[in-house]
Amino acid sequence: MGDQIDIKVSDEDIQKIIDANQAGTADLMAFYESAEASYVAAAEAAMPHPPTAAYPASSDTIPLN
């Protein structure tokens, strides 16, 4: 059969991998949140805003049925 390779990984090596993954995840989330904010702003700007009311409300108006 094949030769076995004896690989030793220290706790320090594992911690470096964890730290790099956490930093990469933080960068990815920051990029995602920025892209999401840009998308929402563009979508809101592209949608027409409906009128708030046909007539302004006041104390002497009667709602139409």
C-alpha cells in the first residue's frame, strides 16, 4: 500500500485558520451589507411613490365612501 504521511497540526495553526476565516467572513458580510444597501436605495428610487392622499385631511372634512 501507499506510504502514510504524518501530518501534525498545532492548536496555533488551527487558531490561525479560524482567525483568517473570521476576518474573511467579516469582509464578506461588510461587502454584502453595502451591496444590499445600494440595491435597496436603487429599488426605492426606481419605484413611483403613490400619492399620500387625494385631499389633505383636516377637522372639517368628511371622508368619501
